[in-house]
Amino acid sequence: MAALMKVLRHVQELRWYYLAIAICSVLMAGTALASPFLLQGATDHVVAKLQGKPSATTTIIWFAVGILVAELLNALLSNVGGYFGDVMTMRMRAILSARYYQKLLKLPQGYFDNTLSGTIIARLNRSITELTQFLQMMSNSFLPMLITLGAALIITGYYYWLLAVLLVLIFPLYTWLTALTSDRWQKYENEKNKHVDLAGGAFAEVVAQMRVVKSFVAQRRELDRFTVEYAKTVELTRPQSRWWHQMDFLRRAGLAIIFFGINVLILVKTMSGEFSIGTMIMLIQLVGMAKMPVANMSYLVDSAQRAVAGSRDYFATLQEVEEPGASLDDDLARAPLPEPIPGAPAVKFSDVSFGYDDEPNVLEHISFSVDPGHKVALVGESGGGKTTIINLLMGLFPPREGSIEVFGRPYDALGLDLLRREVGVVFQDASLFSGTIEDNIRYGAPDATEEQVIEAARRANAAHFIERFPEGYQSIIGERGLKLSGGQKQRIAVARAMLKDAPILVLDEATSALDTRSERLVQKGLEELMVNRTSIIIAHRLSTIASVDTIITLREGRIEEIGSPAELAASGGIYSQLLQLQLSGTKADRKLLQQFDILR
């Protein structure tokens, strides 16, 4: 119950809905309790009439009218309360989902690297669905019944204290047996949830990569991976369900014995003349009202436990450590960028070391600086740390040691939002979104005009193929741009970076998906974009690298050389070796070039 109260406190803006539901529940209990009293009066008048005592027929009719009015009011209040419960539940679902999503947007990149996207989605659906479904059931059904139960206890106690005592005994008995059940049940449920989340993660991953799955004829293998996780939940359900139903039998057997005692007392008291027939019927009805929520407590507890398990996963995500300075402030995202400190490098790495999670460092003591307006190329073997440097510059991961400055300001003091606005990136993977081509180009500059979008597409050599689509810039490209070729996606990504117009440009093998002709045309646009702009390039062609101001070569996470293309061409280092390999036509040398992600 504490976990569920935590959820209610977490969405205090719904407190007026809570109040409205509570008022409706109290009034529903009142109208429900009115019927037994009215039936008591009607029964006693009928009995009196049968015994020859004076009793007006109109009185009986008025009792019947009273019962009708009570039932109609109860039905009305039930639906009004149900309306508030439905709206409250959906608003709660929206609020909890938005806060979960908001939290995810503030989490560091490492969280997403270590967690399947499908698992994140499955956790959201399962946790919030189970929570809100329970609260909807509670507000629409169980809360009015529980209030009715409390009132029935008071009324039966007024007529005969022992009846109330027997009813009260139900709760410690039920609580004790439930406590015996709950701990073991929760352990099973937590294990099942882990397997469900893994299955959901695998499902989402395969749906997103269906072409790869089909091309490797891996459908059977992926199905087996999915079904194995659910098979494990079945195996866990067997002992869990067996334990639950054993304990549920004990709970219900205890309730049956207590209600047997209550019915015996009512009948005996009526036979002895202490209760009238009307009173007997009223008490039997009240006990029946008390029995309904108690009999349904098994389902209530079962649903509550699932909701508690779901809330645990939900709040566990909310307690994840956020990126330092993470913000969703839209004003900050649109505020003017700070002026560079005069004379400061555009980018400066000072003795930076970094490793992922608890793994060994992949970068060791990286130090370099990039002057404003200069072009720098990162060259090294695959896995040498080039992309990791870009990730650190973007603030996707914090360095373990050392510091990073952007235009003279420490990047952690600058703030992640401002830092990332300083940098425009074209990744090797275009990473487009579902929606229109225009939406994707405008992604980094939401306020851009239509003319600016078209101009960016033209400079990226994308306008001609976009305009051939029937819908032009309003064409829907599908999830991750699946309706476009690799080269088309990459040119839209280049246009997106152009439109952002950030002072620092990062090209992480930005033209790797283009054919030679398209690459030349896009490269021309990129060269225009790089004029008077700081550019950091991870390139896959030596022709691109040769035009930069500075080359930084990396080997096994360390900087080996820094210098101009002319200087490094004669140094005998990595770049010099790459030039020599490029001139060679042997198969072995071509293989060595591939290790450095270099194309001839």
C-alpha cells in the first residue's frame, strides 16, 4: 500500500479527482446501505399485515419507491464516479508516461548502450499499465465497496456486537495469510518481469532489423530466443500459481468459517425473537455487502501486488542518475550561444582518459587543441578511439580523467544543451526519424523557413531526388528512413547538419554511404560549410584527409602524431604508411587499408 500511496503522491495534480472519487464512493455507500433499511421496514410491515395488524398498502409502495430511488441514485453515482475514475486513470497514465519519457531523455548515453530499447519500452508499458489498471479498478469498484464494508461493520455492531467482532476478525486473518503469500509471490513476479522485458526487447530489436533477420534466414533462431524467455515465465508461473492458490484456499476457507458463524448467529437470534424478520433480512443483506469486497480481496491483492511490482520498476528508472546538467528547458535550447573567449581554442582536450563502464580505458591521456576555423582529421585503425573522442566532445560520456573545453569554457560548466548546440554532427549512420523529409532536415533548426530547408537540401545534393518524389519535401520516409537508399539518407543527414549551422562541425565518416559522384557533390557542399568553421573529420578517403589543416593519428587509444598532412606524409607514421599502402595495388595492402577504415 505504501508503494501505491507513493504513486498517488507522485501525481498530486490529480488530487481533485481523488476527492471527487472519494465523495462519489461515500455517497454510493450511503445509497447502497439505504436499501437494506428500506427492505427491513417493508418486510416488517408485510409481516405485520399477515399477522392481522394494521398496515397500509401505500406504505409498502413508498418503501418500494424508496428502494427504487436508492438504486437509481446508486447507479448514477456509480457512473459519475466511474467517469472521474476513467479520466483520472488516463491522466495518470499520461503523466506517468511523460515523466518516464522525460527521465529517459535526461539519462546518459551509457544507460541506452547497456539496455535494449525494446526492454525500455516494455518496462514502460507493463509498469504503467498495471499501475493504472489497478487504480482504475480500485476507484471504480473496490473503494465504494470498502466504504460500504466499514459502514456495515458499524451497523451490525449496533444491532449485535458479536457480529461486528466476527466481521473484524476477517481482516487480521486475511492480512496474516496475505503477508505469508506476498513475499514469495513478489520474488517470482520480479523474475518473470525480467524475462518479459527481455522478450519485449528482443521483439522490438527484430522488428527494427527485419531485413537483416530475413537476409540471414534467422527467423527460427529469433523466434526461439523470444519463446525461450516466455517459456521461463511459464516455468516460474507454475510454483508461483501453486503457492498463490494454496494460500488463497486457506484465506477463503477461513472466510467461509467466519461467515458460517455470522449466519448461524443471525438465524438463532431471529428464532429466539430478538430480531424481527425485517431485521434478519437487513443484517443478512449487510453481511452480504461485507462479504463481497472480502471475497474479492484475493483478486484485489493479486492486482495490487502486480501494481506494486510495476511501480517498483517505474520508480527504479526514475532513480537512475541523470546526465550532469541535463535539462529540457526549451528557452535554453533557443537562447543565443555564448560568445567565444578571444584567443581560446575552439576545442581543447587536456590529458583526457576514458573507458566504458568498468572496462579498461579505450583512450589514454589524449591532449590536443583545434583553433577556430581549422579542419582537423582523426586517423587510426578501426576501434582506435576516433568515434569515442567525438562522443566525449558531444558530452555523451564524461571523461574519467582530464578536461575538455569548447571555445575556452569547460564543457561541463557550459552545460550539455549549449555544448551540443555548438556542435553539428553527421554520423556514419544517418539516423533519420519517421515523418517527412522536411521534418528530418528541420530537426536541428525547428524554426527554419521552407526556403532555408530547400537551400540546405540543395547544398547537400539532395534537392534533385527529393523533388522527384510525388510529395516532395512532404514525403513520408518511414521508420529510420527505410524508404530511402543509404546515400539518400546520408544526404538528408548532411542537409540537417547544414541547417543547424553550428560553429563546430563533426563529420563521422559522413560520406561513407555515398557513391563517388554523390560524394564529390556533397563534399563540395561540406567544404563550403566548413569555411570559417571549426571542423573535426573522421574520413574514409585519403583525398578528404589531405585537405585538412591538421591530422591527429591514433593507435590503441593514444595519440601517436599531430601535424599537417605534408609533415605527417614524411614522418614515417600511420599517415605516411597509409599513403604508401594506397599507392600499392597488392591484395595484402588493400586489406591493411580496410583495418584503418580507409578506401582507395
